[in-house]
Amino acid sequence: MSKLERLLKLLAVLLDTEHPLSADDLRRRIGGYPDGDATFRRTFERDKDDLRSMGVNIVVAAVPETEPPLDGYIVNQDDYAGHDPGLAPDELAALHLAAALVRVDSLGDDAFWKLGGSAADSDVDTAGGAVRGISIGEDAGVLHSAIAERRLASFMYGGVERTLEPARMSFTRGQWYVSGHDQTRKAERVFRVDRIDGSIELGPAGAYERQPARGPEVTRTWELGDEDPVATKVQIDAEVALWARVHLRPDEIDVLEDGSVIVNANVSNTDAFRDWVLSFLDNAVVLEPPAMRSMITEWLTNVREATA
């Protein structure tokens, strides 16, 4: 488990609890910490310091019904009072860390904070500062507001008028993407924001129900495209299968007896899918469909011939 994932889970648990939790309770709930007690304590103290440097107010209080009293930890919920967009604790945790790690510019009207970030000290200038600045642009700013207020977004994309129930924004490889239920196609879709044609029209607030949170996960670059989704199966060898178990949802993987896993992926960006599969070198193989398997084989053959 990476440090960022551990911080996300720690913050999500602290946001979701109604009473202080001891360090050992947090260790059991989160996982990913070192086995040794001394090493765990050092790592846990660093994690708390990192969250506090990002503006998270971790309160130390006694754990109920313990004798002698044990120190427990909880996040001050008053810091998150105000407009409630209905985010689950894991979504709120991800948003808060994103606010600390990435300074979002040009959003206007505090729309980013309407999504659930702490409005206090919103210019998050932690020790070391933001990792990078991102200029959101007008369209992405409109879509952020649409997500916060549950407004339908209508726009032209690829020559087709779309009506989207926007659910989340993603920033990867220098581009913004918006995902959600596309009422036009009656399916989940992901759209690259800079490829939207013309203006985005928003409907009234509260127009659709927010879908349940999926939790902090790896960005599925193979889903960040506008191709028709293709159900694909990839087998990953046991020696590298831990990646899939940590980053993917249980319904997306099948664990085999030898420890390898089969990943069930809906691919709408074949280039990104190819890059992801090849990142495992010879520890991954595309099982189906045959067309996707052939695509990988042909690409590798062309590369080999070009470099021969």
C-alpha cells in the first residue's frame, strides 16, 4: 500500500468514526502499516504529522470505556460543517488530500470547497506548498459546480448531444475528464473536457441521485476515453497480483488457486489499456476478447520490427 493510499484510508476512518479510536484500532482498520510495533508507531506518528500539515485537525481524546484511559484520535467534524454535498468519508478524504497536494486555480466562487473541502484556510499552503498548480478552465469549473449541486450537464461531444449526470472529475496526464451516467447512451461514460464542443448547459439543482461512493482507487486510465466500452479479461501472475488486490474493487477481480488474478476491465481507451498491460511486462496476458489480444500482439510485433 502506498503512503498516499494509507493517508486516504486514515483520514476516511477518522472522518467516519463517532468516537476517538486508539492507534491499535486504526492500525487494524486501515492495514498497510509495518508489522513491528516500534516501526508502526514511527510511521503512524509521521502520518498524523502529514495530515496535520495539510490542515486536518486531528483531536486527541480519551477512548470511551477504557481503563486505564487510552489516547484516541478523531477529526473535528466542525471543520467540515456547512454545505453538505452528500460525500462519503472516503470521497471527502480524497478531496481534502487533493486540496492539500494540488492547488486548483481559476475555479471561482469557492466551487471546489462546495464539494466538501474545509472552507477555512482554503488557500492550502502547507509546509512545502502545493505540489503543482492546475488551471481548471471555464468548462471544468462549470462541471465541478454541476457535481456539487447535482445538475444535469448538456453538451456536444463527437458530434452528438449528450446529457450527463456528472459524478466525478479526474485529472490525469495533463487533462481533465468528467465521468457519470450518460442519459443519451444510457450507460456510464467518461469524457475528456477539452474535447467538449461549445458551451455546457446546466439544468436545475438536485436533478439526480448521487451514486454510492466507490472509495479511493487507482485512476483507471483504460476507462478515460470515449470509445465504446469493451469487456476485457487480463490475467496477472501471482508475483505481481498484489497490485490488483490493493487497487481494484473485489467485483473487478477473480483470484485463482495459484494466486494469480483475472482482472475484468471495461476498456474505452485502448492506448491506455495497452500501456497498462505492458507495464506488467511478461507477467500479464490478455485473455479476451480476441480482438484486444490481437491488438497487443500486433503492436509488439510492429515495435520489434521497427527496432530490428
